[in-house]
Amino acid sequence: MTDRLDGYLEDLGIRDILQILSLSKKSGTLRLESQGHAGQVIFHAGQIIRASSSQTPLELGQMLIAAGLISDKQLEDALQYQQGPGCHRPLGDLLSELYQVPAATIEEIVAQQIEKIVISFFSWRKGRFHFKLEEPQSFGSAQLNPLDIILETGLSPQRLALKGQRFMEHSPVDEDSLELELAEINKRQAQQGHHLLRGMLAELRHPEMGGGIILLILRYASEIMQRAVVFDVRGTNLVGLGQFGVDEYNNRADEIVRKMRLQVEPGSLFARVMIEKKAIRGALGQSRAESMLTNFLGHPKEQVLLAPLLSDDKVVALLYGELNAEDGDSQRLQAFEVFLSQAGLAMEQALSGS
């Protein structure tokens, strides 16, 4: 996975973002903006440990007062103690120590609040998102407000993705059925961990679980590539569909790719792939289309991968990719090419809306 993930909520909803970040098992910060509101979700090893929203400004002390666990006076005293010299500690720890509020109870209340905040993001249909790989700030850091909501044991993004989906569908949440569905997803992910190709091919049969075919292709590509761009093939024209790993353009790379139109010229690397209908390793040439892609990427590698997606022996899409050094000649690349050979039909169906 690249160290950044940027885009628009119109193209990639919070459910799909949660699934990607859960699968990546990375630590970092997801920031959301929608119609004047701002939100933030902190991940540690793929689990959600903290969340905040301008629509839900409730702090931990207020939640504990509402639950009848502490009084206003106790909160005030704890905050004064917290402001003392050298006492940059989380409020929950202090309340547990000073007033014997059970740590497990505080953890449960915090988890419920984080879940409420994250699920509220499912109604954010328009706006931007930005995820950056980074280690969460510790409470010893002055950059982290000790009043912030944080969990020691994180919440499963997959579980919240399922709950959020039911929230949007106005469906009741049955914990037993939720557990069964979550177990099935975890089983499929375990298969992916040992047999990534097998798991991805299984998801092709249910692309809605992975946020769509294009997302699924880019997600798999991110396992072995530094950057990738997917193009729809329309005659001799290539139309940009999506990308990952392009960090330039002030987070506008997705927008630029979707507006990209390339004319395939005879003799170009693009033309070779479309004629030979197989993946080709080589350098981008000097045709107008290749020059436009080179200018967009800035400094493409000397050896890149162009791979076709086929349906009924017809090239329906192309993938441009820059491989990680360790995956240049690996079995993982061979498995990825097998996956692409099976993804073409699903891609054509997704693009045609069938």
C-alpha cells in the first residue's frame, strides 16, 4: 500500500475506505471533509483507536458525567490535576486512579462513542478524504490533547463497515448475523493472506464487497507496485479510471486521471499490449500518449508494466504499473497477471453497468 490515499467520497465511500485500511493493517490518520464538517479516524495496525468529528464534539468527561460515573466537581478536580506540572496523562487513566472508575467501563464508553462517530461518517456522501501512514501520537506528545478519545484495544473497521452499511439501509443490527458475516469476511481475508490470488479471484464474484472492480484491481496492484493507473479502452482511446501512488498535484491526481484521454498510436507500448494481448515489460516511448503519461507521472521508472484486461479475447482495459523492486520477477507478479486475465470480464460488466 502506498503511504498516502487521497480522493473524493463520491468515488470511494467510507465503507470502502475502512475495508482498504483494515486489509492493509497499517497505522495512520484518515481525515475527512464534507460540506463544512471535518472528521478524523486514527488507525493502529489496521484497528480504529480514536475518532473525532466536528458534528460530535462530546468529550470523555461529559460522556462519563452523562453515564453517572463521575460528578461535575470530580471532572473539574481531575482536569486541574491533569494540568499540573509533568502530568500529561489521558483523562481516563486519572479518573480511574482518583475515583475508581473501572477502566473497562471507560473503554466501553469510549468504544461506543468512536463507533457512533465513525458510523455518522457513512452519511457523508460528498467531500474529500486523505489517509497518511504514520504512527499514532502517544500521550507523552504535546501534539495530542489528553482529552481526546482513544482506545487501547482498537475496533474492527470491518465490523464498523458492516454496521454502517446497515445504518444507511435503515436495517436493524442483529449481533449474531453480524458475527457470522464478519467471520466469513475474516475467513476470506485469511485466505488472501496465504493465497492472495485465490482470495482476490473469489472477490471478483462479489465485487460489491471490495468496493467495485476498479478498486479491487488497484488494491491488488498496491501489493506489488509503487504506482498504478487503470485505463478504460475505447477503440484506440484510453480513458483514465483510477490510480494510486501519485502524490503530486496537491491531491488532485484522481481528478486528473479521470479527465485523461490518450490516443494510442501504432508502434507505441500501448499498441503492442493491445495487439499482443499480454503483459509487457519495457520503457515508455515517445508517442504522444506515452509522453503525456510520462509528464503526468514526472519520473516513471525505466522498466514499467503494461497489462491488458481481456473479455472474449478483447482488450477492455489497460493497467500501467511501476513494480516494487522485490516483485520484478516474483511469483506474486505472475499471480497478479493471472488475476488480471480473470478480471477483464468483470471489468467490462462493471463499466457497462450490466
